[in-house]
Amino acid sequence: MGEAKNKKKHHVSLRLNILFLAVFLLFSALILRLGLVQIVNGEEYEEELTHVSNQTALIDAPRGIFTDRYGHPLVDNSLELSVTYTNPGDQNGSEMIEIAEDLVQFIEVDTENLRDRDKREYYYTSLEPEERRELIADIDYDEDDETSEYQRMIDAISDDMIAGYSEEEEQVIAIFSHMLRGSSGSPQRIKQGLTDEEAPKLAEHLDRLPNINIQRDSVREYVYGDTLKSIYGSVGPIQSESVENYLANGYMRSDLVGTSFLESQYEDVLRGQKAEVVRTQTREGSGPMEQVIEETEGSRGNDLVLSIDMEFQQKLDDIVESRVMSNTGIFRENASSYVVVMDPKTGDILGMSGFEKRPGEEGSINPLPAFQSGYEVGSVIKGASVLTGLHEGVINQGSVINDRTLRFAGTADKGSISTMGPVDTREAMARSSNVYMFYIAMRMADYDYDNQPGDRANIFGSSKATEVLDDVKYYFNQFGLGVETGIDLPRESTGIVSDEARDPGNLLDFMIGQYDTYTTLQLAQYISTIANDGVRMRPRLVTEIMEPNPNGNGESTVVRANNPEVLNTLDMSQSDISYVQETLRGVVSHPRGTANNEIDFDVPVAAKTGTAQTSIYEDGQKIADTNNLSFVGYAPYDDPEIAFAVMTPDTTIAQTNSSRISQQISADLVNAYFDLQDERNGPEEVDSVVEEVDLFEEQ
């Protein structure tokens, strides 16, 4: 009996222990689970209770402005309204097309430059998935073909498939194409410059257009119309070949950037600091969504102070246009002339102009050929030729040479325009003796023309001619002839440096500006180097980069100064340089100087005239012989403030002797410049021009 009771107590105790163990394990598991929930997964569950999302948008800031040397605004920013689309990151193509179809009811976009590629992407997006696959179902591809399936489908869309879209459909396609180019989270422009009718109409319906907004935007405004507009450059979408470089430097694919000339050259300082808009959306559990918007203001880009004198520039444009239009009869076909005016001591470009008129068309100001087009320039480079001869010791200051017709075996006679007889260096420069320059080249080749037997002399060989030509070009390069001038503009031409077979005739022609070609800017740098006692300065258009005052008031701060920069100093002696300066003065002051005529300069000028014989070709065939008329100089002669070069190409030979157009332009610009030093009234006000950005520009 006792044993039975003991056994029963033992079983009860065992069961209790098992029960206590089970309870202990359950509580341990619960505690472990709570630990996992609170410690390990606490944040995750907390986020489920509190949902927070952030979206950051970057808004473009205005670019820096341009001013002239006296502070007159040249390129400003004009405010306007733009339509933008911001892809949230999860919107598919079909949804974007629906938005585009709604948006087209309120705005009109330009479809002139709509590409076939844009139409194909729209067509592809409009298809169902099985319809897309059918496009390439019957096309076999090589195993090595790495073209993506998407690209194959796009390529399979034929011209017929994308033909026949209506004007409204093309509007939709244009909007859709702009939307595709955007980056997730950042506004992509759909249209710049909303009209007064479009803006309020669109604003009323923004609530039914998801991710479409109206934002303030800026566009370039050219305060003085088209004056120098081409030099300032353009702003537009990033070009396809430059995308990777821009992205690596913090740009977005949809950004607008400087695409040419000064806008491109100084892109890194002109771009502003974008404004940042952060939208934070918070939801507590199943409660309503709350939104907080935080905006960090952007800042305008830095400003450029140009060396240009806009008041003088306007006068320069008027002078060139007036002289070309009053001399249209002297040109073989197109009438044009190009001018560069610079400060020889600093390299500052004070004015750069050009005027072109084609038969039957209105003329237009175009300064670009002044540094992008090379011409045979004629005798204006004789200052470099004489200095080369003096430095090489083949002539002395005052050496006398008999100017007469030179006859060589197997080639045409060579000489000056008229026989001059014995001339010294001063008279040779003043009257523009070709023979004097030929003798410099022949003597550098150790060739004595005067002691050659027979009527027609046998000239030296091509190897000697090449050797001397290379030596002469080395000296010419020191003046900026045949090399880059160093101006702060992209796409500068260095002219044509001839690589054809070099013979003695080419060498002789080179000495009088009839072989290689040079730009008007190179000529201006060349004559500036002589005016500046042999010191060649880098031409500059931008003198300072300024950080605008953030409050919009007060003076700007100089961020960087483009100080005058010496590129090189001529190998020649100062005595020889001074002597050549005197000979150039004689071109204007000598009784028989080629520029001593009825054209009057208000201040003493040193100068050189030039006439280069050229030809016009059409389809490889010569159709006419022409002359290029050039003129270079500096003033005042004894303390130069300006140096200038004028190139007037393709005049008819019959009119050359009676035409002094390049001299007339030179006299007008010199007199206008010094008149301004006595009295200034500021640039003439004209209607400004607002840039139109082509959002479909090749990307």
C-alpha cells in the first residue's frame, strides 16, 4: 500500500517537472521571439508602422552673365516658364504616353526636328508585348550578334509603320520623346517658353497631369541683338559624344550646357549651383500621408567680363557693313570683309567683326571667319620677311637691292607690280617690293642670282628650298603666323600650312604671302607683336571671372583674373625690330608709300598693305582669278594702343587697283576708336534677342 502511494507521488512529480519544463521552454521561445522582433527586426516593423519616402529634385540655376570691359551687360538671363516632367522611377511607357496625350491638349511643341528614332520608340511602346515579339519572329540572327532584343525590335519597325502620323500624334510623340530623356527624380523640360495663353490653361489642369509641373526657367538674352552673338556661343542639350564626360563631372543627362564658343569654353564657371527640392512623405500606420518640402536655394553661375568694347564694336560692325555694301561691285561673287582689333600690349580683343553678302541675299554680320578661315594674305607679312632677313644676316638695315624682273629657267618671270630699280629697306617696305623679299630667300639659300650666267638663271634645288622654307616658317611662327594664336575660343583655325612639294618658287612666294594661308586673327597677332617690340601676347576675350553677390546687391568678387600672358619674344634684336617699325611707318608717310593716299588717319599709323593673287574653283575647275586685299597696322605709331588687321577676300582683279576697301575700313576704325577716347555715350540700345533652345538638338 505504501509502495503504491510512493509510485503515485513519483508520477505526479515527474509530470509537474515535465509541465514546468514545457512552460519554461515556451516562455524562453517567447522571450527569444520578442528579442528578435524588438532588437533584430525592430526597425523593419517600425517602418511598416511609419512609412517614409524621400524624393530629391534638382532645379537648374541661371547661368552667369557676360559684360563688356565697361560693365555693360552683353548676355543676360531672361526668365520664362517651362513645362517639366519628373519620372518617379516606376512609371512605364504606356502611362507616359497617356500623360502626353493629355498634355498635348494644353500646349504646342515644336515637331520640326522630330526624328524617326523618336517615332519608332513611340510605335514600339504602343504595341502589346506579343506584338513586339512578332516584329522579329521571322528574323534570324547570327549567334555572334550582340544586339539587344529591344534594339532589334526598334530596327525592325519599318518606315511604313511610322508613316502617316497626324500633326496631333506627332505632338504626342514629341512630348513622349522628351519624357523618355529625363532622369528619375529630376525635372525634364518638355517645352521652354510657355505662351501667355498656355501657362494659365495648363496651370488649371495640373491636378490631372501626374508628374507634370510648371517651373521658372531662364534662357539666354542677347542685350545688343545679334552683335557678337555667334562668338558668345549657344546653350543646348548635351551632345551624344560628350555625355560620359559630363556625367562624370556631376551633370545630368537632361541638363542644358554651353555647346559652342564662349559658352562652351567657360562652361565650368558659367553653370550655376542647382536648387535642391526634397519632398518627404510620411504615413503613420494606415493614417493619411503627410508631405514636407524642403528647398535649398541655388545660385547663379559666375560672370564673364569680356575685353570687348561694345560701343566700339557697334561702330566696327557699322563700318564693315557700310564699306562692303558700298563696294559690292569689286567682288567676284560673295562680298565680305573681316576685322580684328586688339590691344598689342595686353592681347585684349577690343572688337571682332565681319560682314558677308551673297548675290541676291541680304547681308549679315558674321565675325566667325575672322578666326576660323584662312586666306592668302599677300604683302602684309613683309615685316616678318624683313626681320627674318635681318636676323639671318643676309641683309642689313638699309641694304640696297635692284628691283627688276627676275628670270629663271623653266618658270614664269617674277617681280614686283612695277619695276622700282635700286631700293633700300625703307623704300622696299614703303613701296612693297617683291624682289627685295625674293632676294632675302635666295641669300638664305646661299644663291647669288646676280652672278648666274645666261638670260635665265638655273635656280637652286627643292632640298635647299625646303631647308630654307622650314627656317623661315620657324621665324614666322614666332609672330603667330601658321600656329594657334592661343585665343580663349574653341575651333580656332591655324590656316593652311602647305605640305605639297616644296620648290624654290614656293619659297619665293612664301616671302610675299602667296603660299600658306592665315586668319585675320593671326594677322592681328602678328602686327601686334611688332607693335609690342617683339613680345607676342595671347589674345583674350575674357579678362575676369566674377562671382556675383549672393544678395543681388553690391559688387561682385573676382574669382579669377585672366592676366595678360606673354607667349614668346622674337629671336630678333630690339634694334632690328625698331627699324622695321620705322619702315612700316613709311608705308603711310613715305611719298610713294602704298598707303600714302587720300585716306586720312587722325593719328600717326604704321601699317602694311597686301594684295594676294588667288582663284575661285567650282567642282575642281578654276572659274575665276581674284585678289585678296589685306591691311594691317597699329596706332598711334609711337605708343600703340590698338593693332588691327583687315581681310577682304575674292575681289575682281580689274577693280583691285582702284579699290582701297581694306584701307578705308582701317582708317574708319582707327578714327572711330580715338573719337571714343574723347567722348563716350555708351552702346546704342537695340532690341534684344532671346535664344531659342532646340530640345531636339542631336543628343
